[in-house]
Amino acid sequence: MRETSFQPAEIIAALERHGVRYVVIGGLAATLHGSPLMTTDADICPAREEDNLQRLARALVELRARIRTAGVPEGLAFACDAAFLSRIEVALNLTTRFGDLDLSILPSGTSGFEDLRQHAVMMSLMGRPVAVASLADVIRSKEAANRPKDQIALPALRLLLQRLKTGGGDR
């Protein structure tokens, strides 16, 4: 499945069809805010309530999600149900028929969905409305994660946030 082109709108459409409550985070959120940095996956932070995890599991089945791992290009099958998803502590990296999708239950520097939802903004992803973490929250999470790729992205994201604030506010 790794050769599949990244189609984030199709991933979002599946989540929406199943009524999943989530916030788009990470590189895709930064891109939606206007970052010039490219991303090759969708990162979301889902709500952890059991009914939401059931809806998420159904969406993942539709997307033909499999656990992404370096040694198995097509990904590993897993028990795609609410019980399995409820046991995920931090993150789950998946591959789908529309590209890579990372579920981040507890993004670095945040306390999860409710925290991110407070400042999330509604945006359009190829005509589909989606809740997107505020750029300030994306920056907060990337600062806390402090991975090399985040360190590279942070100067551009801080500059973008400054420009948005002086040009009419954070989206």
C-alpha cells in the first residue's frame, strides 16, 4: 500500500462519513494554515470516547488501514475495533488506501483531543470542512516533540504565525 498517492481529502471524507470526532494536527494542519512545508501523511487526534472509537474503527476498516512498519510495505493487519483503539496510549501509525494516517491520542505538549479542540478552527480541505488545530497548538506540540524534523519546521511555522497575527489573526 505504500505506493498509494497521498489523498488527504479522501481520508477526511471517510472519517466524516462515519461521524468521527477528531482534530487535524501536525504537518497537514500546518499546511492548511498556509505553511509552505510539504507533508506526506495526515495526523489526527481523535476523541477517546468509546462510541467515537467505534466510529473511527469503522472508518479505518473502510480505509483498509494497516499498521505502518518499515519491514512490511503493505502494513500489518490489526484488530480494527474500539477495544484495540482504546488501548493505544500515544500514537498509531497507519497506511491506508489513500496514504498514511497517524492517530495521535496524546500529541506532545497537549492533553489530547479536548485540549486541541478548544482552539481548533474549521477549515476546508478540498471542499470538506474539517476541525484543524490552531497554528499555535501545532507549534506547541512540535516544540514539545523536539524531533529533528520539528526543529527544521519550527522557524517557518513561527514566522507564519507571526504573519497571520499581524495580518488579521490566527486562522
